[in-house]
Amino acid sequence: MEAAKTNCEHACRNTCATLEKAIEKENELLEMFSNSLNECNMPDVHSLLNKAIENKKEAVGVLQQKLDEIKTNSLIDDDIEESYEREDS
């Protein structure tokens, strides 16, 4: 499998391209596992896919939580910066 390439420009503002790409890829895998689960009739594989789905959902949640934190912190930083700019005016 070819490694995913994400060019981090280190200039994200209110977001993170790497986390967004990771969430996108995890959701693609989640969809693939869910579609496969609907077609699977082997108990062992069905169980494995269920566990994989749970793990992917958890991974997406963790990534999304960190992305939300970045967005929130950026908004707070923007508000602080704006308050200093208003004081200087």
C-alpha cells in the first residue's frame, strides 16, 4: 500500500490539514468495514469487522476532539489578539 502523503505547511489557522486528512481516511475505512460487515456471513470475520468498526469510530472521535480543541484555541487566541488591537486603537 502506498503511504498517504500530506504536505503540512505549518500555517494552519483554526484547523489542521493532517488531522482533517486522517479523519477522512478513517471514515473511508469505517465505511468499507461497514459495507463488508453487511455482506459477511462468517462469524469470526463478522466479529473482527465489528471490532474494527468500533476502533475506527473511537479513532475518529479522538481525532475530531483534537481538531475541535485546535479550532477552539485558535478562536480564543483570535479574540485575545483582537482585544489587544482594540486597546491600541
